[in-house]
Amino acid sequence: MPQVALTALCFQIPQFVQGAETDSDVQWLPMIPAGTAEGRDGRKWFNNNPDAIIAAFDSKLPFDVEHATEIKGPQGEDADAVGWIVALENRNGEIWAGVEWNENGVWRIKDKRYGFYSPAFSYDEQLNITAMSSAGLTNKPNFRVPALNRETQEETEMKTLTIGLCSSLALAATATEQEIIAAVESLKNEKQVALNRASQPDLTKFVPKDTYDIALNRATTAESAIKAVQDKETESLVDVAIAAGKVAPANKDMYVALCRTEGGREQFEKFAESAPTIVDAKPKKPPSQQQTEELTKDELALCRQMGVSEESWKANRQHKPTY
């Protein structure tokens, strides 16, 4: 989209213009230099096709004050002309304008109300000047700040926005409109790819949640079953040691807990192999069982020598003699 540069270039009103006597005289003024046109703010435009600029001139253009045509006109405010550009010429690559001043313009110039003028021209995204738009009297020659002597607030905000956008997109501040659009489209495409991946996950890396829950439940059940078997084996190991008289029954829980620790089972097995017997593992027979057992040969011999019956011996065999 063509853009318009206001007061991008600034020229001093020549003496012969100041000396114009009537408003019917056509005064020729230089508007656009040949080749590269550089404003006092350092920006550059290119006048590489002056004939095209001349060809684009199809009707007279306003010569106003402080570029009112470009600034106030679009806002519906007064933008009176003080003269008209009635012709353009290509003079060795330079663009010159034939200007007819009206009384208002002649008066302002003769009264030295304004000492400079500047052109407003259209240019494309490659900064090639494409057409003259207007010209304006000014007393504020183009210098470094602001970027344009009569730059509008909207233009300033747009430039700030563009610079910020370029920074966010990792583009140079001088990026063209096409480059900015291409960068935005690239981000949109990357987002779409990410969304597609999210909706269609790689099945080699992900499993459905239901399948995961089933596998987790099976693993938990298997771990519980394995632990139950290990606990039973641990208790059996300690029970064997108790039966062998290596461990006191009262210490069973302590040794079971030891066997459940890392390396504890191996320690207990080594201990049980080398530990001495500390408890009589043979169960004591109740007195009633002792009474029903048959007498030994020695007991029978004693019964005959002492004249005691077998039944009496059995009934009193559990009593220890007292001395």
C-alpha cells in the first residue's frame, strides 16, 4: 500500500519566488532530487524512475501550509491551498514542479511568513517514490527529531507498533510489510502443527489412560502378591530357627523385621547357621502323658527292688525327690 512522506525533504524558498509579483506567474521549484533522496532525519527514499512520477501526475496538486492537505484534510478540517502545482518536469532525474500561487500564498511569501517548503510524495514498500502528493510551506525544516517535521500522532504510534512487532518476531526494525506478514504466518503454521500433534499423539510414546490404569492395577496386584509370599517365607525362616533352638520365640518379631530390611535376610541366615542352641526345642510332655508311658528297664528294676507297683511308680514319677 503506498505511503505518503510529509516534509521528508525541505527546501528554502528561492529568491525569485519571493520576488513574484502576481499570482498568475508559474514558478518552478525543485521537489525531489535525482537518485537517492535523503531527508535531514537520515531517512532515504529512491527516485529511480522519475518518468513514472511524471506520468502519475494527472491533475493539479495543492500547495498548502504545514501540509494541511495531508494532515487536516483527512480529519475534515480546513486545508486551504496557497497555490497549486500545475505541472511536473523531469530535469536530469530531478522532479521540478510548476507552481501557481494565489493571493494568500503570494502574501505569505512576500511577508516572509514562511521561509521553507517541502514536498509530500507517495512511496512503496521498497521506498521507491511513486508520485507527488502535495507540497507545503513550513518554517520547521526536516531535522532528526521528530522523524518527520509534521508527522502525525497516528504515524508515530504506527511506527512504534511496527518496531515492537519486529522485535517480537525477531526481525530487523527495517523489515518490510511482507516480511512481517510472512513471520506471522510462520508462527500460525507452527501453532497449527503443535495443535495437530496434541490431538494426534505419537502412539509409540503415549498410551490411552484406561490402558495405563489397567497396567498399573496389575502391577500393584502383582507387587502385593509378591510381598505376601516374601513375608510368608520370612516368617517360615524365623520359625525354622526357633524350632532349632537358635532363636527364642519371644524374639520372633524382631528377627522377622530384620529379614524384611535390605540385606537383613542374608544376615539372619548366616546368624542361624552359626548360632548355638540356646533353647530346648523339644516340647515338654504333660504329666498325664508321663503317667501313661511304659516304664523303662531301669524303672522296672527299681520297682522290684523297692516293692513298688508299676502304677504307683507312674503316678509319682513326675515328683522330684527332696533331700
